[in-house]
Amino acid sequence: MSSDRSRIGPFTPLQATLILIAATFVLRLIGAAVVGWGTGEAYYLASARQFHLSYFDQPPLSLWTIWATLKLTGSDSLLVIRLPFVVMFSVSTWLVFDITRRIHTPLGGFYAALIVNACVLLSLSVGSWTQPDAPMLLFWLATVRVLLEIFFGDGARHPYRWWALAGVFLGLTFLSKYHAVFLVAGTGLFIVANSTQRRWLTHRAPWLALLIALVIFSPVIIWNAQNDWASFGFQGGRALAESGLRWEGFIRMIWGQLLYMVPWLAIPALYIGGRALAAGPRGQFPSGATPGAAALFAYIGWPPVIFFTLVALWSDTQFHFHWQAPGYLMLFMLMGAWAANRDGKAIRIWLYGSAIATLAILTLLVSHAATGWARAVFPGEWEDPTALQLPWTELGDDLAARNAFAENNLFIAGTNWIDCGYIDTQVAGRLPFACFGSDPRNLHYNFDPETHRGWNAYLVAQTANPDRILSAYADSFESIEHLETLTISRAGHVELDGIQVFYAQGFAGQ
């Protein structure tokens, strides 16, 4: 492979990539420190306060990371808990550069890294927040990097060593998120389709890799076996057909993923991914790339994009537009190589313009989420999605004023997994915490009702109808009374209301 001497201003592509990683790392630290927990983050933090072999929603690696951070630092502050995830994405950016450099050129590596950081979803949600996607993408990329050495480098000379390493990284990917199945499927498809690689089907080394991955993944299997296969059933049920076709949901999934991935990046990536498929498992695309590498990326990248888009046609996937992210990540790396081949003024305006646009969008969003400045610029009543990032500080102050955290035989409870995450950030492990209702998810496993029989509780629920809560939990306690209704404000404007606080006595233990 000929070396690429193109420069990014005064810098080599390697230097430019390191500067990009350092700059985005600092920016993400600032955002991580000033923006409150999102719905998923607060819920994961609440779930991770207790260690389990696995968890209801996801495999355990991201929650183990939160748990370990809590134990090692004794802090559950925004920046402390988010820091490991910000670091993971910085390492992932390096791997994107290194992988694309390996199959093409350093300039292609830099462009791929730039594209990944110009993607709103990857840069904000995965790169800055405590999401399971951060370790998943990190070890996904690490697995791909090892596969490149096996298929296109010197790894085949020491097959057991390299396949074992691939198995370790694959196992960690599975331990992060079930999406790892697409990594296995895409790699298998590449081996079957490429006549020069089919020998691996009868070689023991790849099967050793799968065995190692299975051993690493075994805590998830053990936990599920002990808990009626709850996680497998929950995630598998999301893909099952419901009554009728959901064309509205299907269309929403298409525009939603394009919006999250940034349309002017996502659409070209899909086009380039299509060309990689057409080039075939031994073809060279783009020019100068390692023959066959583009097909490997396409075989791994396309299945999650297609599968999770089609699932929305028959199942309510709601707004989970991030499910396709690993697939787009593979196609973005191909697009970096493609852009390096066509390097010129138009390409650089497109890519640098995309990065600047994303930086501007995220700066506006993050600064408003932290301060609420847009309320002054756009007065009137409008629903603000960043209100979901607000801490329920008023609740914590109210509980402290009632001396709740000093009361014996008392626990705090919420009534659904979404509210419970925000409530837990205010309880912060100072009292036992229960999540009631029909959908407590992970938090069901953090509270033993029988152990707390006879205890009193503060019950918190966000609802406009407090009588509904009084009726729903009348049989769960000897008595229950409504205390007050709280609101959550930012910059003097009420953003959330209807947060009802109840005091209940004599928990029935069920």
C-alpha cells in the first residue's frame, strides 16, 4: 500500500486526527459537565447502583462500568460517571482512523474520523453520554481491526493467536450489546462469499474465537437462566410482528435514522455501501483500497441498517433511531476512503462544513439545555425536548427538607422506569429505592419487597391526577396521603410539572 502524503493544512493526517481527538474530547467534557442526565442515563445509573451478572435491558458491560466508577470514586456526579464513556469514544475515533488507514490511506483515516465526529448521534449520544453503545462500538471496532489482520495481513500466519484475540473483543462486544450478532453474521457472510477465505470454515481457530466470545458472554446467559430469560425475551419481543403493518412507523424509522446520522452524510454512505456490495468480496473499492475490504465492511454494515429499518414495519420501535448506528459506522469508514480518493476543494468543503454544522448544532443544544436561553429568544409556550435533561433538584430539596434521608425504615419509590431514573438521581443511594408499576425493567431486581415489609415510603409520580396513584397503591400500604405537587424549573420557567409526592405507611411487601 503506497503511503499518502496529503496534508491537512500544516498537519499530517495522523497529527490532524490526534488534534481532532483532543479537541472533541475537551468539548465533550464540557458538555458532560453542564447537561443533566437524559432519561436513559438516569435509568442506567439507578440500575447500576447494584451489581448483577447482567441486566434486563442490556448486557452488563456499560452498567458494570458505571458501578465500578461509583465504587472507585464514591461520586455519582455527571462528569465522573460520564468520563469513562467519553474516553471510550475517543479511543473509538482512533480505531476508526487506524482501520481506514489500514485498508486505504492515512488521509482516508482522517476523513473517516472526521465523518464519525460530524455525525450528531455518534458525537453526542454515544460520544458524550452513558450509553451501552460506547463500549459496544469500541470493541466492535477492535474486533474489526483484528479481522483485518487475519484476512488481509499477517494474522493468518498465527491463526490461533489472532482469532483468540478476535474472540476476546467479540465477547466484549456481546457483553456490551446484543448487536454483536451482526458482527458475527457479516464476518461469516464474507468468509462464505470469498473463495480465498472459505478455508476458515474448516479451521479450528475461528471456532475457538466463538468459544472464547461465548465464555465472556456467559454472565448474560447465567443471569437470564436465573431470571426466566427476561432480557432475551424483552429484546427478542421487540422484533416480533404485531397486528398489521406499521407504515407510519416504518417511514418514521427511515427519516429518523437519516436525521440522527445527518442526511448529507448518511445518504452518501448508503450509496457508497451499495457500491461496495457491487464490487464483491474480492473487488477493489474505492481505488487504492485493500481488495475485498470494502465488501467485508459492507457485509458487516448493511445487515443492522436493513434489519432495524424493516423491523419498524411490523413492530413499534418508537424512536430508537440509534439501533442502526454500528452499520453506519462501517459505511462511514468506507466513505472516508472514498473521500480521500476524490480529495479536493468540494470534498473538503463538504466534510469540514459538516463538522462545523454539527459543532454549531450541538453548541446550541448543549448551551440551551444547560441554561434555557432559547426561552428568551423564542417566547411563548412550546414543548422543549431538552427539559428531559433537567435534574429533579426540587424533589431532592423537598425530601431533604422533610428529613427523609435521616428516617429509619423508610424507602423512596417511583411508579415507572422513566420517572424512577430521575428520582434515583436525587436519592443518590442514601435510602433503599423501589420502582413500582408494570414496567420497572432493571430496577425490579434492585429491591426486595419482602425485606421492606412494614416500612414507610415516599412515593413519587409524575402525573396530573394524584388520585390515580392513591387508588392504585391503596392495597400496597396501610395508608397513603398526597403531600404536594412539585414543578421543575430552569431560568425561572417551569419546564416540568405534576410531580406528585406522597407519604405512605406500612408497606405490605408486594
